[in-house]
Amino acid sequence: MNNLDFFKHTTYYPLTHPQKRICYLENIYSNTSLYKIGKPARMKGFIEVTVLIVSFR
């Protein structure tokens, strides 16, 4: 069995509206994290600021 045999028996479903939005935004703003955070997040504890900054690039 090769790796492609799995896909012969896979059922595909249409994308949901949120999935379509992510694909659309990824095509326009590729290589960014623009669409990944939908609302503010509160973080507690020790945060390495340089690592946090790099993660948003």
C-alpha cells in the first residue's frame, strides 16, 4: 500500500464559510498570522517577549 491509496477512499466535503474565509485570507496575506487570532487573549505567567514577537511574524 503506497501513501496515495488512502486518498482513493477518502470522502471530501464542501468547505464551511469560516474555512473559505481562512483560505481567502491566506491567499491574500500569505505568510502572516493575520487570520489566526480572532479576539484578544489574556496571558498569565512568564512570557518571553522575543519569542512572542517572533511567533506573530
